[in-house]
Amino acid sequence: MVIVRQLPAIGGEMGARSETRHSAHSPLMLAAGYWLAGLATLFLMAWGMLLYTGHT
């Protein structure tokens, strides 16, 4: 059995809003965040390889 302990929110007196904080972030927003992070990673890796190989 896994016991999950509620961690205090950053900023002090936000304990009353901590239950609604998780429902505010929908899975679609989470997926969009991961998609944008992946897109930025691909762009930076491609640009870095172009700089590394001498293409300007």
C-alpha cells in the first residue's frame, strides 16, 4: 500500500487551494507542455548539430 503525503504548497497559506490545483491542470494542458518541450528540444538539438558540423 502506498501512502501519499500531502506536501505544503509553495507560498504558505495555499493549503485550501491545493485540492483544486490538480484539477486546474487538465491532461490536455500537460500533453501540450510535453509537446512544446519536445519540440524545443528537437529544435535545439538540430541547431546545435548544425553549429557543431560548421554549417552557419
